[in-house]
Amino acid sequence: MSSLMNEAKELMKLWGWFRPARVLLTANNYRIFDHLEKQLSAKDLSKKLKTDLRATEILLDALSGMGVLKKNKNIYSNAPLASKFLVSGKPHYQGDIIRHADNLWQNWSGLDEVMKTGKPYRKAHDHKSFILGMHNLASLKAKDVIKSVGIKGVKTALDLGGGPGTYSIEMARHGVHITLFDRPETVDIAMDVTGKAGMKNIDFMTGDFLYDDIGKGYDLIFASQILHSCSEKESKNLLKKCRKALNKNGRLVIQEFYLEKDRAHPVNSSLFSVNMLVNTPGGRGYSLHEMKKWLLKTGFRKIKEKLMGDTVLIQAVKL
């Protein structure tokens, strides 16, 4: 193969990423993986799903080629990856976040228009899938994150924009009294999630944290993945509000996707900024450098950070 073709293959990877993603999104929408915990033929599965046989067989073959399914002659079943993460009801289920990604697919299809208007293109939204999708992701790392945050001596904490309450649950397990603040429709979901976990030391506040009172007297405020949905001005104002709500020597802990000073690397984080461009009027990914500068200007001190995979934890103290 020519060197020119080899070089072009790198470009082909970029424009071809959509294909396995679309196959997985569609398979998840049809809950194919729930059915394939048991071995089935394409014909039997198409009957259960009420789908076209030819279409079903082609999709199953692609999933098998991707390594998500196993194929033995004409019989299909889940590969270990699908069995662990894509079967509803399993402890590490990720199907909700994949359904959210399907909504994002539709919104990202408006990126051409967004480039002209600068305004979000929210053609599709399923709030429950979004919030439960956050639970899917956070449940994989909540224990490690809260361990890194450190809650020794923390009696009261605010989970700001706490979504499904995954981190609230982990802090509550260590005896911290938690207040989870989010919008009413989100708190309804969080009450269900935390209730199933049997947590009694979690209170709930509803509102818009940009405009409404968030309470006071907290030893710790945990703000996970919320700044990227805000504009720079909104983010700075929110940090000021958090400082006022903390006790003396209280801590603010921010969790965000790690983005270098050039805002281009790592690529997953710069691509996430595009997601905020498509879905919010003023949000984007913020670099570690930017957020630390805001914290200093807001009056926080003893700022330190810790990388955790693709995210960074930034801790700051109100002296």
C-alpha cells in the first residue's frame, strides 16, 4: 500500500468514527443486548424485536465485528463487554448514557447551522436518560473520586448540581449530611436513586444555582461537571456564591474534564467543548489554568489539583 494511502487512512478514521457509534446507538435503542444474554439466531431475534430480518442480521454481524457480540455459525450472544455494561439491571449498566448519546447525535447534526448562528441546536432531549446516564458514568468512579476529595472532618456538604445523587450517596455512606441542589425535575430522579440506595442523610433543594439561594454553612461544596454548562461570567459568579456559602476553612471541590492551556488537548475534552457549543448558549470546556485563575480572583486559597483519568479535581479553601 502506498505511503499516501497510509496517510489518508488516518483521515478516514476521523470521518468514519460515526459508523460504529451509530450501530451501537441503534442496538441499544432496540435493547438487543438484553435479549442476547441468551444465544439467539438473527431470525429469532428479529421476531422478538419485530424488525426486518435482513436489517437485523446485518446489524448483528457488524456488532460481532466490533467485538460487542459473539457469533458462532448463525447464533449470536453478548461478548463480555456487552454482558457487563449493556444489559439493563446489571450493576455497571451504561445504556442510559448511550441513549443520551443518541439524542446528542441528533443535536450534533445541526453543527453546520450552529456555526452560522452561534446558538444551540437542541432538536432532541430526554432528561431522564441524561440524568440516569450521569449516574451510569459516575457509578463507575464515585468511590475513587470521593476518596480523593477526602471527607475527614466534613460534617455538612453541598452537592451542587448533584444530578442523580451518585456522589451524594458515596459521601452519605461516610456519615456526611448532604444537601443535593438541582432543578425540580432532576431532584425527582435523584430522590428515587438515593432512596433505592437507602440513604437517609440526604436533603434536597430545588432551583437554578445561577440565580437562586444555595444555602450556607457547608464544610464542603462539591461541584461536579457543572461549570462547562455555564458561560465564563456565570462560572465566576457561581464561584463567588460558593465561597459565601462555605464555612471558614471550608473547601470547594470542582470536577471537570481536563483541558490544557491551549484548550485543544486532550482531544476528547476539546470535542466536549463542541458538545457544549451545540447544547448550551454559553458553555464550553475550561482549562485548568482558567479555573485556577478564577478561584484566586474569587478569594480562594490553597488551590491544588489532581488528575483522575480524563477529569481533574480542583480543591480550593475559603480562609
